Amino acid sequence: MPLPPSGNTPWPPPQLEIPHADMDMWRAWYSGNTDHLAAVYGGPANYRSNATARAFFEVEQRRNAGQNELRMFWGQEPTPGQQAAKLHIPIAADIAELSANLLWSEVPQVTVDVDSTDPATALTTQAQIGRYLDDRGHAKLREGAELTSGLSNVYLRVVWDTTLRPRPWLDVIQPDAVIPEWRWGALAAATVWRELAPLKDPNEVWRLLEYHVPGAIEYGVYKGSTTDLGLRMDFTDHPDSDFLAKMKGVDTEGRQATGIDRLLITHLPNVLPNRVWEGIGGTAPLGRSDFAGVEPLMDALDESWTSWMRDLRLGKARVILPQSMLETDGPGTGGSFDLEQEVRVALNMLDEGGKDSISQIQFNIRVQEHEQTCKALRRQILASAGYSAQSMGEEGSVAVTATEIAARKEESLTTRGTKILYQRPALLEVLTTMMMVDVKHCGAKGVDPAAELTASWPQAVQPDPEATARTLSLLDAAGAISTFMKVKMRSPELDDAEVMEEVERIRDDKRSAMPAGDPFNIGGQDPNAQQDEEGDTPEAGADEGQDEADGEGEGDEPGLKAA
């Protein structure tokens, strides 16, 4: 659909109300903002003034068949007269960061299929893709992976401005800022929107919308309310959209031809299928957050940690003094007690050990119980999110082999492999789009956007070099491996051509290190062997006979040689 016309169009569209409310809940856990968590779960009364939190709370009430309020730790109002001492453990942010690090700690190797283009163009295209995946591109993709883990999906937009950078680059768009249109499960069109800065009337909401279809973008500025899109305005009516009136290629209707016969936006889901929005139209291709289903466990972890800290506060030693022990400061001025005074005079009372004695109150701090509870909750949260506790350092830092690390991190590595299934197609698609934009708008030479690309991720756990060396030594001793495969096992990141170059270097080193008198070097002839006057090599054993003769001539015992 094109951009909406002027009028009372509900915005955001009502069909995305529940997904956007869930994304707002996951964003609260991801950010670790305790005020946001309290607002989302209906704790303090200030959530009523938050339109997004109010929409979520009302939707959640309907989804729970009219229940008054969720039973959540963050949904409880603080007890009157007591300090608000709720604490939050940012395990959601840790999970999102772990997911991004497992996927994008190193740049995957993207290669051009030489069968899809000529060899010279394949080399220049490969070099240009390496420039796309420089530090900026790598960091942007890692940013998208972290947001995807927490918010279930993101969108990657290809942008260009030759006055800023010579090549196109990526922009990460959060999922609730895009209204997608799907066709057979693929993204066919998308509306990207954002709110602009308010002008004179704070009740007016200005929005900038851009509608993406293959080959074109349509821009529109609207002035409405918090719930309605409102009237479509001119670009010059708002200072933040005035640049569109001067942008090259944008006509009076706000349309811009991209010259690219495909979308400039790529959808990146976390994992599928989607369990949380079953039955809601248009949400099946959206991803599933790593936090989906573990929100109550994260809430319980915060409650356990807060209880632990409460025990610390209550466990502080307190002294109860009888009033008779206070030193008066005069009539009407009260009394005081000096805790630092070392010598005191005993009171002349009949029962000095009774009610007028000093008593102490100090509650037990249940350290072990709280620690075990928090550790169990933490392990269950990580397991439900698809990660092993070893990935978070739960097993300490004792030196182990790569095989043991892989065994302990098996669950995390399995999740990593699953996410690569969704990261790889999105990466190749967005790189192809960048090549098209680069050729069309940035003047790139020697780049073939039609070339087929493949991407391979490096190993998450590098093999132990010592174990690899032992394996290669045993295979070589058994004669069960070639030099090519030895190099391939040692350096799996090398392609076949690079492996062959290394094999040739190894063979050259062996030839240069071979002794000059090696008989294998001259077809069986030893150049250092002594020859007789006629050029013949003496027969074996001739020198032994001569030695025996010499020994006998000197009168030595038979069979003995001269020293």
C-alpha cells in the first residue's frame, strides 16, 4: 500500500498493537531501566501517563481474560513508608550481548563464486566486499545482532551520501519503527517512520514516513496526535523534513527513484518459528526474542536478589538501650548515649540483668540460600534462552582444552549455528544491495552485483594447537594423510589455492634442507664416495681387507686392528 492519505488514520496500525507491546516489554528488560519495567508491568501509578505502557497493560489484560493485574515482582507497588529498594540484574542485556559476540566476534568470510563472473571481476568484487565489511560495517552488523536477540528482529537499510562517505553503508532500524508488508513470507514493501521534534503545540505529533518498494521511495510528513496520523503536510512545514524539499531526485509528490530493482531494506529475524504471536496476521515472519517465555524467571531473579540485599540491610547490628542509661542534657533537651565511651558506672539497680540492660538485635543473613536460588534461576534463564552457563563464566577460569570447552558450551554453539541460518541469507542479500547502490550511485568500478556470494563463519571455539599437532603426527606416522590435508587441518580458514601454495613452500623447505650427499638427490649415486684411478667406485669391503693386511705386517695379533 502507498502512504496513507490525510485523515484520522490510527497510528501505529492496530494489527501491530500486541507485537509492539511485547517489543516494548523486551526493550525494558534489555535496557534494564527499572522505571520502564515498573511502567510496563503496571507497578507505580506513573504507568498510566505512559501511552505505550498503558497500551501494553490494556492489551495484556485482554490477553489474560480480564485479570486485574499480573503477578510480577516489578508490578507490585512499594509499601507506603518504606524506601523503594528493588534491584535489577541485567541478565537480559548479558544474553543479548553474548548472542552478538558468538555471531560477530569475528567477520565471516564472504567469497565470490568464480563461476558466476569472470576471474578479474571476481577479485575486484571480493575486494570491495571487504571494504563493506570494514570496522564500521562489522560493528553495525554486530549492533543489529544484539538488538535482534532482544527485540526479536531488526531491519537493515542501505543508505548512501557521497559527501560523507565514498561507499554505501548500513543503518539499523528497530522493529517497531517499520510497518512491513509480506508476500509469501518475504518482505515486499516497508514503511519506515519516526516522530519529529514537536513545534509550538506540544499536543501535536509530527511524523516522517518513507514507503519503500523495489525501485522507489515515497516520503510524507504528517501532523496528528498520539493515536492518529493526521494531515499530510509539506516538507517545508517542519525544519526536520525541509531537507527533502531540496534533495536531488525527490519530486513534488515526495517520490524518489532509487534505480535499484529491489528493496533497500532487509529483514533480519532472530530465530523462527514465532511462538508468541500465533494467530495474529502479518507476524509469522517476525522473529522470536531470546527473552520470550523467560520474563517470569528474570522477574524472580530480581526478586531473589532484592531479598538478599534486604537481608543485608536487616542484618545490620542494632543496640537497644534502656532509657535510664541515657545521659540527660538538661530538662526538655532529651538524652544521649556515647557509644565510644569505654568506662561506665554500673547502675544501682536490684536486677542489673533485667529489662534495663543493653541488648543487641542482629538477624541472620541467608547467604547460602539466596546464592543457590539466584544461581539456579540464572542457569534456568540461560538454558531457556538457548545458552549454557559456561558461556557466562559459571564454571570458573580453569585452563581446559578446546574439546572440553566445546562440550561445556554445546548448547550455546547449537544456538549460534541456528542463528547463522538466519544471519547468512540477510548478510548476502544486504551485500548484494550495497553493490547495486555502489555501482549506480557511488561510481564503483569492477564490481558485479550479479555475482553469487557465499559466507562462512569462523569456528566459535578454536581447536587446541597441541591436540591438532598430535593428531597430525599420528596420521602421518600411519601414512594415512597427505601434506595437503595436513595443511587443511592445521589452517581450515585457507581455501584450496592457498593450501596448495603452503604445500609448495613446505616442499621447497624440505629440498633446501636436504644434505648435498643424499643419494636420493642424484639417482642413487653418492658424489662423496671415493673413486679409484679408473673412475670406478671401490667395491664394498675392499678397505677392510687392506686394514687387515696392514695390521698383520706390523706383528700384531691376528684379527686385531691397529689403534
